[in-house]
Amino acid sequence: MGITVIDEEKIGDRLRRLTVRASSVPAAELAIHVLLPHRWTASRTWPLLTLHHGGLDDSSSWVRRTDVERLSRDDGVLIVMPDGGRAGGYADWRRGPQWQTFHVHHVHALMRDRYAAGRVRAVAGVSGGGYGALLSAASNPGAFRFAAAFSGPCTIRTALSAATLLAATGVAGRVNPFAMWGVPVVHDRHWRAADPLHLAAGLRGTGVYLSSGLTGRPGPLDPSAPWSAANLAEPLVRATIRPFLRRLRALGIPAAAHLYRDGTHSWPYWRRELHRVWPRLTASLRNP
């Protein structure tokens, strides 16, 4: 299976926290938070929703920063929130951990064997985790019914997006950024294999939802707090969404986007987007 469970903690009626080791991400103990459906039973299978966190965060962020536990109570969906590493990148690294393998294959196998997850799946994420959601779905055609990215970059191969991601990985994540995808242009095969825009044809048959602020300026949901450099991510992400949507249209793949003017790169907006997309996300998991 690729994963060994070291510990399982019951946090609430539905919430569990697993500590695991995985062959795909060696030399690290990883956390996986799981929200069981209300009245969960192992006698049937359950559709699985994977929620990815952003960079410099962890698997607890969705339950700490959103009301997903209350929101999902009556929808009959098994929700898994796995660790993605503080700078894991959600891809299979050229030299290093195989994060996509961990999330798409090993975590699913664990959820299937331990909590009766079925084959029907959806994936969503915020910031870098939004990129991870698109990458997972585009790299594995037909595996996910729905993919949603809240403030998540849709391509890594423009000059601006590549430079920003390499700098963020190296400075904030404190890892060698070239170990992830290699050197741009020189190792372009690895960059293409991790680029949702290049892989967009793999999203045929998958519902797609994208959202981002246009300016990164404080908006209606922001408390009176100092401005953060992280908010620059919003216009950077927005610049990747438009070519991605054009590519999807050219391929005849429908997608929905919510591009709002002002709003920071922060959880108040991602909570709002979770609520906005929730009906169509859960509908994709119910339909045959």
C-alpha cells in the first residue's frame, strides 16, 4: 500500500488524525486528518474528497480555518486532508519525495482499506494546494470527478510563475527548488509533467472550478490587519488562470471561474469559495 499507520487519534465524533510513514515520502512522519461521514459505516463505500493545504501550512488547516466539518455533515462524503509538506510542491520531485504518488495513490489506498473509500473522488485546494488539486486531476485522467483551485496557480512554466515558485520554495520553504522540477528549460520534460496547463487535456470529464482575487488588495472579508507580501500571489495567480481557461475552451472542456476584484491571499476568501462551490462539488460525487 505504501503507507504504514503509526497512530490514530480520535479528535471528535467524526474527526481523526493519523500519523503515518510513506514509502513515497521517506524519512518523515506525516499527518493525515480525516472527516468521516455522519453515521459512517464500513458496510458500504463512500465518495472521497481530498482537500490540500497551501505552502508553509499543514493538514490541520482546513479544520482550523474553515467550517468544513459542519458544512459536510449531511452530505455523505469522506474527506481526507493529507500533509503536503511545508514546501512539498504536490508533484513527484525530480530528485526527492514523490508527493503526487503519495496523495493520489497511497492516501487513496489507505482511505479505501481503512475507511471504505470508493472510486468516486474529487479534489480541492488553496494556494499551492490548489495547484496540487489541478495537477492531481490533470495527471490522472478520469480519476477525479471534480477539481477546484482557490488562489492556486494554473501553470508553472511562464517566466514569472517559474521565478516566483522557485524563489518561494528556496527562501520560504528552505529546500533546494531545483530538486523539485529541475532547471527551467534544461529539464523542461519535468516541468511539463508538473504543469496543469500542459496537461489540461487530462481534465476532460472533470468538473473544474477556479477562483482568485484580481488585485490582492484588502477586500470586504479582510480584518484590519497589516498588508502581507503573500497578497501579491493573487494577481500572479490571476495571470495564470486566463491562459488556462483559454486552453480549456480550445479543448472543449467546460470550467467555471470566480475572479473577484479585491481580496487578500487568505482563508476568509477561501472559506467563501468553499461554500460557493460546495453544491456542485458534492453533486459531482453523487451523480453516477
